[in-house]
Amino acid sequence: MVPLIWSMAVAADGLPFSRGVLFQVEREGVPVSYLFGTIHSEDKRVLALPGPVEQAFITSSRLYVEVDMEPANLFASVAGMMLDDGRKISDILEPSLYQRTVGAAAKRGLPEVALRHYKPWALAMLLSLPPAETGEFLDLVLYQRARAMNKQVSGLETIDEQLGLFDALSEDDQIALLQDALNNLDQLPTIFQALLDRYLDRDLAGLVEINQQLVDRDKSGFADRFQVKLVDERNQRMVERLAGPLAEGGAFVAVGALHLPGERGMLRLLEQRGYRVVRKY
């Protein structure tokens, strides 16, 4: 659920696991499991699972996603984006920044009245995601299919943990995220297309490189600090919570593709725990 548009300050050169979106995780005497890298996209080419991915998904008995997408969690996610201290967003932002935010949101079909109680980081996230058309993105489709197939579905994190990443930011840092989102608005279609192209090509190093370019624009060092929380620490937490499922085997794990590669990525962390990781697609 958390977008990674600001994260992944890792050099792409020599990146461990630089290609692929589906990886088999093996240990002797245990049924295989799979890690699948996803992207937040409604593109039909993304939603149509390639043969090897479809086969791995069908044959796995359990699905693990970043956060369980049951309705109660989705409601909690929206509620967690709202200010709860009696203030409105106009009380927090300088008038010029507030007007920029209102104008950008209006282009997304969000009227000013709908923005009043959002936290600054939540507005930054809303403005940094591709405009929704169908509401059918890859992680949600996998979740819905798994439920329909009566597979066990579990989240590796809680909504509170994900929202807490942003709530822990100072108000100044939240405002900086919003300013960065507004500054990138005109380039977002190009950025989204580049990310989609790299994903469809299974080019994880290319995805990292695009995100690195975005991080490099931030001269304050905030993006580097934030990626430790947004990516590295979450990778550790999710891998730790996969210990039981992987020991049992038969798990299909779907997480954002940028969680997979790199020395601090989930695949390398699993190797360090004694698993054999093999690219399957």
C-alpha cells in the first residue's frame, strides 16, 4: 500500500537480483515458496499474469501481501490519513502551498472540501499515485483471486505499522514530501511510464535507477533518511515474519518490486538466512 516513489537510494550498478519479478525460495525438505514483485498499476499487461507467475500463484496454498486488504483495513487506512487534532490542512500549510495543493487536487477530481482533514503526508501520497481509473491494481487483484480460491491470505504488516512510518515524520518533513510531490506533478506521467516499462521488462535495476534519480533531486538528505524507514527496515521486518510461512512452504509472497533487489533487499536477506533463491521469471 505504501508507494515507493521517494525511496530506494541504492546504486543500480552491480545490484544483487537486478532482473526478474518471480523468485523461487527453496530449502531442503520444505515445499517451495515464491516471492513476486508487484507494481501499483491498473495496466492490463500488468494484471495479466505471465504463465510462470500464474502457475506459481495457482499451486501455492497461501498468499502473503504487505497488508491484508480486507474492508476494515482499507477503512482504517483512510481514517489514518486524516488529521485528528481539530486542525484543517489549511491551518498547517502556508497559503501559497495550500492553493497549489488545492489546484493539483482539483485536476484529480478532488474538491477543496475533500482535502480539509488530510494530513500533509497523505496528500503527498495521493498526488504521487497514478490517477485511478478502474481501481483494479495488481496487489488487489491477487488478493481478490486468492480469496475466491479459498486460499489463506495474510498481511506481513499491519495498517498501523505502515501509517506509522509517515505519522512518525515531523510536520516539516511531511510538508517537504507534499512540496516534492507538487514539484514532480508535471513529470509524473513520464515517471510512471518509465517505471511501467522497466517493470514489464522485469528490469529491477532499471526501477532502482529511476528512483535513485528522484532521490538525488533532494539535496536535504531527507530522502536518504526516509528510505531507511520506508524500505530497509520494512524489508527486515517482512523477512522476519516470513520465517514461519517459508518453513512450512507453499507460500506465494507478493510485495512491491523494489523490496526485492539489492544488498538490503528481501531476496538477499533470505539468502543470508540459508534459503536458495532462484529466479523463475
